[in-house]
Amino acid sequence: MAQQSESAPGAQRFIPPDADTLDELRAAAGGCRGCELYRDATQTVFGRGDESARLVFVGEQPGDMEDQQGLPFVGPAGRLLRRAVDDAGLDPRHIYLTNTVKHFRFELRGKRRIHQTPDAVHITACRPWLVAEFARLHPEVIVVLGATAAKALLGPAFRVTRQRGELLPWPAAAQHPEDFQRVPVDSAGKTADVPQARLLATIHPSAVLRADNQEVAYEGLVADLTVAARALAA
Ligand code: SF4
């Protein structure tokens, strides 16, 4: 694991060790100062959805609308993802949506806030929240959306462009599987082996919106999600 820098001490110290539920984690994440991104963003945008979800999506970071509303995937990319979920035959009621980095990173140009990709230091600083979320989720399939989420979970050598749509064993495929192998059973410290799942990477829905040929890019996203749908149906 990368060392934490002085300017980004990391989220670990903000995670209550006795937090049993995602709601408790969400409440604690509201006060995170694990890196400098909290300073300019409006609020922490934690994951949301079904705690017993069979399918978990991991994206990059909240965008402008997510930052304002405090909810992930409520902007244009989120709308497109919901359409793709429907078109792939996935059940939108049983999913959990989260991001690798929980604060919006942007650059001000005039009055506009322009998205900036998180750096490795932000991904590393925020990763403890993602690990903590996974410790309270029991998905059968994980869908990683885009390069930032893939880096956080699978390591820097993973290439979404080369390996998208491929089902990988989880947590065996993680860069640090030991972070995801055990889940807490109770707040007294008892843990259990995590149920085996599968992970699939695909492009981020915002990449579809930026693509020269949006139709082809969208079809590719739906094709990858259809692989996830089949895996859940098997
Ligand atoms: S981006 Fe993550 S680590 Fe940085 S302040 Fe926000 S929640 Fe904490």
C-alpha cells in the first residue's frame, strides 16, 4: 500500500471501529478530513442503495450534481447508468452505488466547476472507506466503472480497455485481497470469510457521454452489464 502523505493522512482515522452499518459509516464519512478534497467540495458523497445488494457498482468520484445533492450517480452519468442497468436486464432495486473517492475534485473556471480526475494520493487516502463499505456488503457481482475505480481495487496495472467485460474472481483479483477477505460478524471483533463473488470492469458512464460515437459506447456498456446480469442469473 502507498504511504499516506502529510497533506493526505488518509481516511482510516475517521472510520469508527465499532460502526456496524453503512448508515454509521456514512455519518462518520461526513466529517472526513483524510485529504484536502473536503475543503472545496460541498459535502461527502457516500455510497447508497441496498445493504444486501447482489450487485455493487464502484465509480470514480461524485460530480457537480452529486456534490450538491450529497448522493452518488444523480447527474447525467448516473441517469445514463440507470438506463444501461435497465437495458441490461439488471434489477435497479437491488444495487448499491458508490465511488472510489467520496469528495468532488474540480477546478474552478469562472463560475464553472470542472471535473478533475483524482490523483493516486486521493484514491489511496479514500480507499479505507471503500474497504469499510465492502466489509458490510455481500455482493455476488461487483462492477467497476472506469480506470480510477479499477486502480483502487485492482491495482495500477489493470487496463479497463483490455479487460472490460471479463468476469474475475473476487476478492482474489484485488490488488490487496487481504483487505477484502474477511467481513465483521459483530462489533465485538468476530469476523468471517467473505463469500466469493465476481468482479467485472467496464467504462464509466461519463465516458459514454464524452465519446465521439455515443451510441457505440453505450452499446458496449450495456454489453458489459449484460455479462453481469447473466452472472447473477446463473
Ligand atoms: S476524498 Fe475521501 S479521504 Fe478525502 S476527505 Fe473526502 S472522504 Fe476523506
